[in-house]
Amino acid sequence: MNGGRLSTFCLLSFFNVEQKRRMKAEKKAAEKEAKLKDQVEQKKESNDQGAENASALDEETLDPNQYFKIRTQAIQDLKGTAEDPYPHKYHVDLSLTEFIEKYNHLQPGDQLSDVVLNVTGRVHAKRASGAKLIFYDLRGEGVKLQVMANSRSYKSEEDFTAINNKLRRGDIIGVRGNPGKTKKGELSIVPSEMFLLSPCLHMLPHLHFGLKDKETRYRQRYLDLILNDYVRQKFITRSKIITYLRNFLDQMGFLEIETPMMNIIPGGAVARPFVTYHNELDMNLYMRIAPELYHKMLVVGGLDRVYEVGRQFRNEGIDLTHNPEFTTCEFYMAYADYHDLMEITEKLLSGMVKHITGGYKVTYHPDGPEGQAYEIDFTPPFKRVSMTHDLEKIMGVKFPPSDSYDSAETRKFFDELCAQKGVECPPPRTTARLLDKLVGDYLEVTCINPTFICDHPQIMSPLAKWHRSQKGLTERFELFVMKKEICNAYTELNDPIRQRELFEQQAKAKAEGDDEAMFIDETFCTALEYGLPPTAGWGMGIDRLTMFLTDSNNIKEVLLFPAMKPDDKKTAAPTDGTSV
């Protein structure tokens, strides 16, 4: 009896164990089947996404014109839909720079899920890491931020797929999401939404290859700025130079002014002007070559300290240091002379260089990055040399007396000296032009560090005041850096009778073929008759100074839109590392 009950109990126990085993095996098999099914679906999704990514990748291999056509049509199809590719507005919480500064302290793996921010930038790279994780390099303001787009963090998988299929390199996008850092420690934004704000219809060159062709860089400066951060930095430095200039002069009590850019008579410098025509007035006007005469008329009117930062126009050659339109700063200071201006120049430039670069010395490559490097030392005081006296020493020749420089004999002397030394001077071979060529070939070339070349002959300086102790010379200086003039200044001539005489000499030179000689400006002479106080005037070329402080050997590098010959070819989008 007991044995029977024991057998029954053992049998039931066996069946229970067997049932549990079968249920466990069935559950495991079901889980395995479900897992296999998920893997198949994921693989299918991955293949679909891979196909989409491959399609985007294939687009990168297209001819630029084909790419433009396909991309333009794709964007055209979005117009008029809820996904307008050109929205009117997008709210930005932080710039990329501010985002990096604020959240760079995060630890690897951190994600601030309770912080939602909007940032914007241009897509420079797009990398897929599977179907549900895509990385973007977002650039703007000279910095980069990674976008780590994860389908799990996005508002929906459908929207995630749609936006990522839509975006291309070069697009300007908005990203709403959480700050975070990857496990490898790269600061990122993890988006819950992304928006196309402005599509790039052209194939953007890759940063790896960059944009190196100079013609393309100068003609398409916007593309140059997109791809080359060093170009952006040059123009930031240029802006700092102008800001420093303005602050320096404002603190000295100068008043910033604006004067006409079109004039009945071009004056204030020895240069060839541009001529334009005014329909209503039925007359020719000249684009200004310098604002000097207007400034001095304002000093006559009682504005004792004035300055202007603006464009000048000279119809002359284009080379590495000359552009037809260029930017200068000019100031005029009553009750000062050229000695005062030398001290101001030293203080201004040395302070500016230290403020911008952190020291007084800069490295410059006049022949480009591969050429010889020179160190330019802006530590004050700057070297000072006398134009004619030092030129005599360098050449080992005794010049005629400075008070005879306007004679025919002196002109003949310098004419023969230039011929003897092989110094070229195209007609008209006036004394002023011959002497200027000699100074350029023998004296200016010695000026690497900032050097004042002082006391120019009167025949070279029709607006400068005569020298107090050396007859025939003027109280004028030019500041040269790396063999190039960047400043010109002098004690101003304020005798109206003498000024008119010098204008008449200039008119005679113009009649003899010197198209750079000055016109007679009766309006200015009349203003002088009311009394110009003792005054000193100063001008500086901002473009050339920017070249030295950005190590640029071509003036086109520091002009956003330099003068270029017309390009008759129809331009297409540039491909990697190539030009249009």
C-alpha cells in the first residue's frame, strides 16, 4: 500500500519536472525566435538605411553639375510643403562658441536630459554608425560641435529617418537637443529634433582637401570663409586693427568724420584718379584719392582733432601690395607738428601690435609661407633716417644743395645718376620722380623694422610745410615696414600764398605729362586764407598693416573682395580641392 503511493508520487514528480523542462525549453526557443526576428528586422532596417546612406554617398561622386541638378530638384519638391526648406525664423539659445564654453566641463558619458537647447551651424561632415546613430560635424563662428543623432533620443523614428535622409553636407541646420559628451569625451548635442534652415545646393569641398586655388578663393570669398578658418582669423584681426585705431584716437579727443568720396577736383595726394560721370550735373567727378583737403578745411572751421577711416581710390597698378581701392585712416591735429606725430605713431603701433599679438615682434614671410621668414620688431622707439642725407651716404654720392632741387641742373644730375646706377624711371623724368625711384631702390629696401624716413624735399611734398632749419626740405616723414610704406605724415603747410604757388608748380608738371600731379584747388586755398592753425596730418594704410600682422604677402588676402579681372567662364560648383 505504502509502496504504491510512493510510486505514484515519484511518477507525478517526474511529470512535473518534465513539464517545467519543456516549458522552459519552449520559452527559450520563443525568445531565440523573437531575437532572430528582431535581428532580421534590424538587418533589414540597416540595409535600408545603408542603401539610403549609400545613395547619399553616391551623390558625392557625381559631377558637380549633376549634383546641383539633383539637389535643386529635391529642395524644389519640399517647397510649399510643411517641410519648407527656407523657414523665416529659427530661435537660437546659444551660439556654438557659447555652447562649448558652457558645457565643455561635462564628463565622458554625461547627458543633461533636463536641458533642451537650440543651436545652429553648417554641416561639414555626416557619418553613419548603423541605422540609428548618425554623427554630424556642425561648424560656425570658427568652432566645431558634434551632433550625435540617435533614434532613441529623437521624437520619433519616422521623423529621425526623414530628416537624416534630407540633410547634406553644406546645409545650414537647427538642432534642438541635450548637451552631452560621448564615452570618448567629445562634447556633443543629442538632438530630439533637427531642422533644415537653408540647404546648400552645391557639392561642398571636403575640409580635408580644403580650398586652395587662389582664383576661386578670391572670387568666391564666401566659400573661402566656409572652408578656411585661417582666412576668418585674418579678417577678425583686420577688424581689431580698425577698432584699436578708433579707440586710440577717440581717447585722444579726436572726432570721427565723413567726407565726400566723389569730388570736382581730386586732391590730397599725388596719384592718378578714377573719373566718373554725374548725369544730373552733366559733369565729370573724381573718386577721392585722399580726404586730406576736406580734413584741413574742418580744422580751419574749429574742429581741432578729426579723423576718418575710409576707402580711397587710385587708378594705378595692381600688384601684391596695391589694390585700386584701399582703406586708410587719416587724422589731423591742430597745434602739433611732425615730431609729435612720430611719437604718436610709435605709441599707436607698438600698443596695437602688443594688444593684438601679445608682444612687439611678429614673423613675416614676404615671399609666402615657403620663403624666408623675417622678424619685425615694433618695440619703440623706431629708427629715424633723413631721406637725402642717408641716401647720399648709402650711394656714396654728394647731391646738389636741397634748396636747388627745383632747378634744371638738379633734374639733370638725378637723371644721369639714375642712368648710371641702372635705376628705371619712366617719363616724365622729373626731379621728384627720379629721386623717388632712387629712394625706393637704395633706402626703402633697408627698412625691415619700422623706420621713419624723414625730411622730404619740397618738390616731393606740395602740401607739407617747409623745414625749419633745412631749406628746400619739408617736415615730413614716411614710416616703412618690411620695405613698404604704411604711414605718411607732415607738418601741414598753412600759408595760402605758398600753397597756391606749389599747386601751380603741380599744374605745370601735369601739363608736361605727369598725370599723378595735383590739380589747383581754389576752394582749399580760399579756406586757408581764413587761417589754418599750426597743424600736423597723418595717414596710414590699413591693408598693408593688416598684411604684416596676419603674415600675408598678398594684399588680396586681407581684402574680402579684392579687384579681379572679369571671369567670362560660367562657374560650376568646385569639387574637392579644385577650383571653378
